[in-house]
Amino acid sequence: MKLLLIALGFFVFLFSFQSAHAITTFKVLKVIDGDTIVVNVRGNQEVVRLLGIDTPESVDPRKPVQCFGKEASNKMKNYVLGKNVILIDDGTQGNRDRYGRLLRYVYLPNSVRTFINGEMVKQGFAFSFRQYPTKMLSKFNNLVKYAREKNAGLWAGCPANAGVTKAPVQDNNTQSQNDNSGNSGAFSCGSKTLCGQMSSCAEAQFYLNSCGLSRLDGDKDGVPCETLCR
């Protein structure tokens, strides 16, 4: 009887230990676009912005749908929509952005812990978001190089992104380049001379790089029109 009680006590302890260390997951209710999802967090709908990556625009009412925007959104849906995910924060970035979105790395709770942020970049559906360097910036930059070399995703599907490869891939100690993911093939050098005349960051980048309009980059950091290219 004593041995039975000891064994029962051990199993109760083991169950309690496992429960206390169980991985918390959250169900994905909606995919907004390739880098933004909505999850259920203890009964509340929370918008989550995936850290360290940026995908072409597909839903921003201020901008046209950019090349590979829909593909990136669909890829994210295939990965996570209706599934449970693990959310991990990054102490270097804070809990939320200025729009109130949770800032998180997203993983699938499978045996290999599929890293969704990284896979989106590796497979050519996202850029490394170097404007806000995370602790994984070097990893994301390396994944960008891999995707370029493999001509994966948007690197093959959007010829205009050839211009993006001219921008230096930077490390954690360097201020970053922002999103250049627009389709510059839609732009041509014209009469525009001011940031206020640009329709998007992609157009401003095109005027800077292809038209030589250096006045758009007053501080000479390679990023034109900071109000657009935030």
C-alpha cells in the first residue's frame, strides 16, 4: 500500500510538472497580410505584427497592391490560419508597436518548431525588416541572401526587386534600410521633385536610385522620404 501511494504521488507530481511547463499556444483567427495576423489571446482578439520581416503591401488603403503581396498573404494563410501558434517576444523591441499591435516571433508547435518569420523570408515571401533591428537581424539577412541566391518567391516573381539587391544588407550595429518592396516597373522618371508628391516609399526609392533625385535623401542615409519609408 505504501509503495502504491508513493507511485501515485510520483505520477501526480510528474503531471503537475508537465502542466506547469506546457507550451502556451494561441489560435490564429485571421491573416491580415503576409506579416500581420489576428490571434485569440485569452478570449481577446489581438493583432500580431511578425517581428523582423516585412512583406509587400496587399491591404494598405494608402498604397497599391504591391508585387507578391497577395502571394505573401496566401502563404501566411497556408502556414497559420486556423492553427495554434507559439508567440515569442523580443526584449529589444518592446511588447507592442505604436499601432498597438503585439510584436512577436511566431512558431508552429510541431516537432521542429517551424519558425514562421524565418520561413517567410527564406522562401522569398518577405524581406528582412532592417529599419527596426531585432536580435535576429543577422539571421533574417542571411535568409534574404539565401532566397536571392535561390531566386525564390518574389526575387523571381518581381523583376523590380533587382534594385533592392543593391542596398547593403546590414547587421545589428547598423541603421537599417526600409521596405523597398514596391514594383518599380510601374514608375518612370517624371516631374516629381518632392516627397509630398510621391505615392509610396517604392516610388520615392525609384526616384532616388533611378532618377538621381538626391534631394529626397537629405541626410544621405540611403533612405528617401522618411515619412513614407518608415
